[in-house]
Amino acid sequence: MKEIEVFIDTDEIADFFFHQLLKRGYVPTEEELEEMADITFEYLVEKCIIDEEMEED
């Protein structure tokens, strides 16, 4: 199987959740969105869907 490089941005995840929750009638706080994005990222790492790599500055 070919390996591809995927970049996961927790800010994008938070934005996605925000819009999806608004469609469903929920208005989450920024802190709630950040927590949900972090949990989602950790889930993807734990399930070996993605590998966490630290960015070099």
C-alpha cells in the first residue's frame, strides 16, 4: 500500500466542528471547540490513522 503524507490542523478540525454543530443547533465555546479538536487529533493518533510529527521551527 502506498503511503501518503497528510497534514492535520487542529484549527481546521475546530472550524469544522463549529460549523457542523451550528447546523445542528449547538453554539460551542472556543474552548470547547479546541478540546474537541485535540481529542479528535489524539483519537487519530491512537488508532494509527496518523503519526504525530513535531514541526521544526
